[in-house]
Amino acid sequence: MAKWVKSLVRISTYEVETLQKRLAEVAARRTQVEMRISTLDAEFALEIARNNEDPFMAAQIPAYRKGWVMRREQAVSELELIAHEEAGIRDELGTAFEGLKKFEHVAEVTRLKRMAAELKRENAALDEAALRMKRAG
């Protein structure tokens, strides 16, 4: 295989691996934000339950609800941004995989052409030897 083909395959493989790492990092961030939203929801449910038990808490629940709504909206907004980022990386990864497959195909075609040329030379050498033996014999 030609050095330039090996280099292209190596570069494309590196690009794919880098994008896969970025995708994994984004997925981890997405999971963290989803956990934060779940935690906020659970905390709010707990506060509502406390509100039912303690009349003093009833006076404070509107302020708590307002803060909860703001924090939850911020987390949901962050989750949407992460989802867009993840979609972009997935698109880039698909393109990178296509490029890698093209370069691997070029590498394979180059290898097969080299093998065919080698086989052709061997056959020509064998034909030449057979002709010489036929003429000598």
C-alpha cells in the first residue's frame, strides 16, 4: 500500500476516534443534565409533600416553585443545546466514517492492483520459462 494511502487512512481513523470521544463526552454531559432535571423534580415533589404536612411551608412554596421553575428551565435549555451539539457531532461522525471507508477502499484497490500486477509478472515469467524449455527440448 502506498504511503500516502496509509497516511490518509491513519488521519481518517484519528478523526473518527476524536469525534467518537467528543460524542461520548457530550453524552456524559447530557446524562448529567438529565440527572439534574430529575433531581430538581424529585426535590420539588418532596417540598410539595412537606407543604401538605406543615402549614408554615405553605407560605413559602410559591417562592420555592418560582426558583424551581427557573432552575428547571435553565437545565432544559442546556439539555436542548447539548442535544443540538450531539446531533452535529453525529453528522460529522457519519461524514468522517464515509471518508474513512473511501480511503480504506482506495487502499484495498491499490493492494489488489499491486497483487494483480505481481501475478501478471509471475505468469509472464513462467510463460517465458515454458517457451524456453519447449524450444530447448
